[in-house]
Amino acid sequence: MRRSAQILAKRTLAHTRSSARVPPSKPPAFLPYTTTATAMGASDGQETNGSSLNGSDSKRSLSCVPWSSSITIDNINPKVLECEYAVRGEIVTHAERLQHKLLHNPASVPFDELIYCNIGNPQSLGQQPITFFREVAALCDYPGLLDKDETHGIFSSDSIARAESIISGIPGRATGAYSHSKGVKALRVTIAEGIQQRDSYPADPDDIFLTDGASPGVHMMMQLTLRNRKDGIMCPIPQYPLYSASIALHDGTLVPYYLDESKGWGLDMSELKSRLEAATASGINVRALVVINPGNPTGQVLSQENQQNIVQFCKDEGLILLADEVYQENIYVDNKKFTSFKKVARSMGYTEKDICLVSFHSISKGYYGECGRRGGYMEVTGFDSDVKDQIYKVASVNLCSNLSGQIMMSLIMNPPKVGDESYELYTSERDAILSSLGRRAKMLAEALNKLEGVTCNEAEGAMYLFPRIELPEGAIKSAKAAGMVPDTFYCRRLLDATGIVVVPGSGFGQVPGTWHFRITILPPEEKMPTIISKLTTFHERFLQEFQA
Amino acid sequence: MRRSAQILAKRTLAHTRSSARVPPSKPPAFLPYTTTATAMGASDGQETNGSSLNGSDSKRSLSCVPWSSSITIDNINPKVLECEYAVRGEIVTHAERLQHKLLHNPASVPFDELIYCNIGNPQSLGQQPITFFREVAALCDYPGLLDKDETHGIFSSDSIARAESIISGIPGRATGAYSHSKGVKALRVTIAEGIQQRDSYPADPDDIFLTDGASPGVHMMMQLTLRNRKDGIMCPIPQYPLYSASIALHDGTLVPYYLDESKGWGLDMSELKSRLEAATASGINVRALVVINPGNPTGQVLSQENQQNIVQFCKDEGLILLADEVYQENIYVDNKKFTSFKKVARSMGYTEKDICLVSFHSISKGYYGECGRRGGYMEVTGFDSDVKDQIYKVASVNLCSNLSGQIMMSLIMNPPKVGDESYELYTSERDAILSSLGRRAKMLAEALNKLEGVTCNEAEGAMYLFPRIELPEGAIKSAKAAGMVPDTFYCRRLLDATGIVVVPGSGFGQVPGTWHFRITILPPEEKMPTIISKLTTFHERFLQEFQA
């Protein structure tokens, strides 16, 4: 805070020069008050800070006539234009149009429902929330229920006890108040205990920043680290487009490293090293490395050896390790398990002094899938305390994340235990969801691998498959003629023919000349055969059309 | 979307050059894949885009040795350092230290509680939520309740009906799913109807973007409009520091216009004009004008004539009007009422074609004060559809705002009506809160005006008073000696002596040489006499100490 306090003092405290006791009836014609140094100072005789006036965009005419054209696509922030987010991109916009047609003129489309496999949104496809979590949520929303006799008839005893404990932990029992900017302290304590139990290494509640889903945390870290286009962030390719979008919005450079599809989307250390070297040689200051584990869109679960190598690499190169660990509960193979990067780093003997590590988590995935409640956290370790103060300040500008998401995050990190009334129901709900997801992942991957020209790694974890499709030259030509990326062309055709919404691989990045799409494993299990049959029929017809 | 699709195509689709059917066992050494043009292209023989490599910060040495120092306060994004947010700034950090001392060593501080008057956070000071709103929230959280007989004994019939109607309006009844990126359509319809009822002019659900409180909407508009430091936003001074913080984070220039304290914080049109002219002459492209009505921290309610002049000004000058209308329900004087800027513009005959107007609203203020639930909306009118598509895209990167905030926003725009079971309780809760806030505002302003050297305009609306304090020269000298802004020095002394937390005027901006603080009117009515007595005693002693 020291440094920023000095800046504030320099910028706003020229004002002490007069201490007139009566407010002037009208302030002086041109006060130098501005947040951006002395940019406004020119006309009252102060020195002008050239750098703030001579930016790169000096094409606009700067006359005294106020600029009077309205805002248009040609004069908005170009960083907004650059940002792309395929998961809700043009295919989804087209799906919404089809949804509208289906509603108003069902005969105009060749399917009777849209199947949204574009986004990891389990409850939108019928997954039911965990009862205990929702009981507690309702009691915290309306604490008056805790005083009513009827409540004991319709809520489990442990949900009542948990809600009471959560509400008591909120200052003034005020579930409608802004919390501390990092989140309610008592909830952060619970979450830190959950992390500690998971990792067998200590976690500090003051390192936890509760967020509205994982995305705002990622944005905060990008905002903190990216100064200009010469600052780079290493990201896996394929990647979840939040990263490319956030880097574009914060004006940095995405430094790609490619996952190896032929090795189950494995991560090769020599690839990381050569990419870093090349980026550095190009004048990019690489500041951080993003790892998504389990992988999105790729579904792989990293081996512990691979994780150790990544930690060592970040330590050696002085990179912040940004670990997207939102799928930590979604693992479907027996020979893999989730290990947090913090546990890996600590078990290698690396402490806070050795490596800057941020772990992102969320209430949106796992077996809970509470996407719409927008809850998440980032655990920020290894940063100087004055840097952490700056993260806290940025968090403060938005006051706090939403309390219902905060509460849900604490429940996920501390679910019912053996002996609790809800335990049995909780475990049966959880296990049913996870085992069904595992079956669906397997069923869909097998079906995709049976299609001509399609190869698909299994989903060891997460919620997606990312099959590779060989597109006939005819399809590639037709796509170009239509002004479309070839995999977008394929996905658009699939959507038009079947109502199945998937996301083109180009939205995630892929080795040039290869084509993929991402499909979630989330449709209800009983619908999978129909979806597979629709996919298969479409694919065969597509090949017939374009191989001709 | 057209333009951005082209950009995407240019940047990522060089990849069509090969369509090898087998994934290479290892991708080529340096693929040009990057979101920032061809910045990475140098080493594989492609043309390098100089502009992305030759940014302003070329001081770092750019050797092939990877940059290996860790992140420090000296190498984070300087825009983060510049951003200040006094409402949760150093005084509040100090208050937290005192809170800790009070807990662990009560004898070490001269008060028995901290009174947080720094932030408009009503429920943290004991304000109770509106029962109907929380009943509906609980039922939507745990829809299973709707099927239980006991529910009818403990929930009002209209809360049950409303929850059923809300849940039916959510696709698939999935209250845990991501919604449309603008928010659940049915909720936006309800909100648009509420706006229409308030204004007697039509509102379009597709113009509504539901947000996690008003702040994210403000950030989105800053992100959209600010290209670099030469783009300016006009803001009132004093202002709510969200605006200065957001402009700093998005690298724009704050163009201040000063409210006239001697005229009840009125807005003089000649002030607006001269500020715009001076900014334009300095090379600033002024893009938008922020108005906060009712005012924060100033509490004034604009006259309709004033509002008409502002609308005319924005129309004539081609400025986007950003109307912060979050205090629209908080009005305490009989001779003023809230009129939305959209109603003013439409009643002047101006349509979507004439003026770009964004109205921000929130669930955090009014009589509801649901700060912690983080709900809000912005109504975006007058923008080209392709610009609106860009706002939608940015909203999509964060997926959606939280559902419980969305639901609450719809309730606030459509509260119980005459004849509903909850109507009587609802109106009595609402009216008790608003009339008490009015009494508290009056009581506190009167007391402040009795203090020597303090003048304070009344709060016509909002939740704050912004008294002006004449500081003795001795205090100003002592402040400088302590390295503090004089009003911060005063507030810090007040906090240390009384436990009352207020925010220095310098955090909001003020005419140079004048000093103020912002204090909320939110402490419980019964505590007001004690607070006033503490304030008075402190102030007298402070003057005694420094007038000597």
C-alpha cells in the first residue's frame, strides 16, 4: 500500500495549497484534478505530461469542437473487438435463432429440441442439485425459518445446524450485507480447512479470495500481471477461451504451448521450454503459466510427475503458476487422481518463498454443477504482501462476491460427514452423478471413435470430449466459400441437421491443419443413444456430401 | 459481430495451410498461434507486427535468458497501482486493526465498538431484509419446498406463487444453471415491465443486462468506451470512487466537473460546458458523462430542469449518458422525486436514435439494501446493435450474473401489489425503513451543522452526508508532518477516538483547499444520539488541540 499511497498523494494533494474556508460560489475554470496524472493540466499553465497525451492513437482530429459522433463498432475499445469467447460465440447465437424457430414454426427445423452440449452447464441439462446444499442455501436466505417448528419437519437436522453455524459466522448475522472484500472470514476459514484436509498441507484463510465463479479471479490475475502487449501468459493449446479472452481484454500476449493429442493430450516439458525461449527471444516477458487440470477442453488428468516438472519449470523460470483446478472432483478413471499443484509444490519442499501459485476453484463443476450461483475462490500463495494488498484493492472495487455463492463454496469444501443426517443422501446423490458422468464420457468417446475419420481421446476427467475430425477437402473448400472456419462449418451443419450444439475446435486453439470440436458429456444418460445416433447419421451424410 | 469475426479469422486461420490427417507426434517448434496478431511470428520466419512488440515499456532487458524475478509491487500493472478505492481504503484497513485490538485487548482502545459509517451497507448495521423478498429467495433456492404441505404454513401464498412463476420462467426450471449472459429472459421481461411502469415509456427486455451489482456494469461500459488515456469520461466531483477506480483500471482519463456545494451540490451547465471544452482542447476525446442521481456522496436530487439540460448537453455533444440511478428509492424530501434519465429524454422527444443512455440500478440500496446478494442491471439504449453485440460478448466471458441476485432484482422491480397476502407487511417494512432513514439523515445533518467550522447540505436522497470541515492550520501542518492528507488525518483521529469509521473527502474529490468526509446515515436510529455525541465531543477536542 505504501507505493500507491505515495502516488495518490502526488496526484491529488496539490490541493493543499489553499485552505479557503468558504466554498467558492463557482470552482476555478480549470482545476487540475484528474486521476491520470497532469493530463488535464495544459490549459492552466501546468506542465503537461506528454506521455498521457501522445498515445498511439493520434489519428482523431483534436480540435476545440467537441467530438460529436456517437459510439460505433469502429470507435470502441479495440481490445473488446479482439476478445473472442467461442463457448458462447456464433454457433450459440445461431442455436438461439433455431430455438426461436422451433418455438414459433416447429416444422421449419428438422429436430424437436436443441441439445446444448456447448457449455459445462450440468443443471441446464437436467442434473439435480445436491439436496443438502440447497437446504442450507434456503435457510441462509430466510433465517426466519430457523425459528419455526415446521422447519424441523422439512429440513434435515444437519442443514439446520449448518445454516445456524454459517449465519453466526457472518458479522451481525447479516446475510444481506457486503462481506469483507475477500469474502466472509468464517467461510474462508472453512474453505482453508477443506483445502488443508484435501492436501495435508496448511492453508491460510487470508490467502483465499472468494469470487463470483472462477472467471473473475482469472481476470484479476491477468489485470495484475499484464502491463502491455509485451507481457505474456503461457497457456495450453487447446485452452478454455476464458484465458485467451481475458488476455486480449487486458492487452497481453498469449504464449501458446501445445498439448500432445497423440499422447492423450500430454504435456511435454521440452515443448514448454522451447515456447518460453522463443517468446523471450521475441521480446515477450513471460509472467505466468496457466495449467488446466483436469483439462478443458481436453479432459486429461496430469500425472504427478508431469505436475512436478511444471512446478520445477515455473520455479526455475520465475513464472507464476495459475492452476485452473475447477474440475478437481470430475475424475472418471481408476488409475488417475486429482492432486492440487499446491500439494505437489509443497511435497517437493517448495514453500511460499519459492513459487507464486494461484489455485482457482468453482462451485460450477464437480458433482454439484451450481453454475448459476456464481461462486468460486482463488488461493493466492507466494506473493509479496504488498502485491496481495493490490489484489485485495482490486477485489474491493467490486465490494465482494455474492454471499450465496460464498456459502455454497464453503459447503462444497465441507460437505456432510459420516454420522450427519444428510450423509447418506449426499453420498448417493454425489456418486450417482459422478458414476453416470463417467459412463456417459465412455459411451460418447466410443461412439465418436467409431465414426470415419474421427479420433477421440478418452475423458479422464472434466466434462468434455475434444474429438479430432478429418474434414474432406470438399468440406474445407465449401467452408472457405462460405467464409467459415472449416470446423465451424462442420459444427454449424451439425446444429442445423440435429439441434446438437457443440463448439468448434478453433475456439480453443488446435495444431494448424487439424480440426476438432468440443462436446460436453452432460446430456442425460438416457438421451445419449439418441444423441449418438443423430451424430452418427449426420457425420455419415456429411462425409457422403463432401467426399463426393 | 461481423468485424470481430473478420479479426478472428485473420488471426487464427492462417492454420488452414495444412490439413494433415494424423496428429504430428510433436507440434512444429514455433507455431504462430497467438491471440495478439503475429507477435510470436518472428522466429518462424513470418513478418513480425512491430506495434505489438514495441510498446511504451521497452526498458526491460530483452535477452534470451528468461525473465526470472518474481512478481513485485514494482512490476505489476501500473494501472492497478493507480486505482484507488477510498470506501475500502486505508481508514477501513486501520479500522480492521482496531477491531482486532478491541477483540483481543479491549482496554487498549477508548471505545467499545466500531461503527462502520464508511459504506452504504444497511444490513451490516442491523437493517432487516424485506420478508417477501427472502421468502421467494428461499423457495427458489430449494424448489423442493414447493411440493411440501408444511410450506403453506410458513410461507406467504404470494411468495409461493411468485417463486413458482420465477422457476417456471427459468429454462428447464434449472435455478442452478448458467443463464443467458444478459440474465434469465423472463426476469428481464419482469424488470422491463417495472421500468415501463415507473417511466410510462416502453422498455425492452433485450436492453437489460443483469449484473452482479451495479459495479460490473460500470466496468463493462468503461471497458467498451476507453481505448487509451486520450479517451475521457466526465464525472461529478465529488464522485463515488468506483468511477475513478474503473477509469484508472481501464486506462482512461477522468474529466472532472464540479458540483456546487453552495447551491446544495447543484450542477451548473456552464461548468459542464467549460470542462468539456478544456478537456477537448487538451486533446481528450470525451466519450461519456456520468451522473449520479440521487447523488453519492452528496445526496442531492436533481431537478427535472437540470436533468433536461444534461440530456440536451449529452445529445448535442454526442456523449453517452451513464446514469447511476441506484438510489432511486432513497428520497427523503417532499419537494423532490426521482425521475429516470430515460423518462426525461423520452419526454423531451428524444428516442433511441438521438442519445446513448445507460441506466444502472442495483439491489444494494433503496429500502431493500441487499448488498451481499450482488444484483443489478444496466438498461442500455441508443447503441448500434453491433456495439450491443460487443457488450453481450464481454458479458458472456463471465457467463452470467448470479441467479439469486437476478431473482432479487426482478422482485424489487415488481414488489407485492394491493391484494397480495404480503402487501401489508411489505409496505410497512418498506415505509418504516425509508421514514427512519429520512429522520436519521435530518438528525445527523442538524448535528453536523452545529459543529464549529462544519457546514453540511441536507441529504435529499441516497444514504450519505458529505459535511465540509474547516481544518485549523495546526491540523493541516500536523497532517503534513504525518504524511497524511488533512481530511484523512481528521478521519483517522475520529476513528482512533470514537470507533466511528468515515471516509475522507479526498477519496471522492473536492474543490482544492476544502475538506470533507462522507458519513452514512445508516446506523440504527436509536444509536444516532450516541454517535452524534461522540462526534461532537471529538470535534471540540480536535479543534481545541489544533487551534491552540
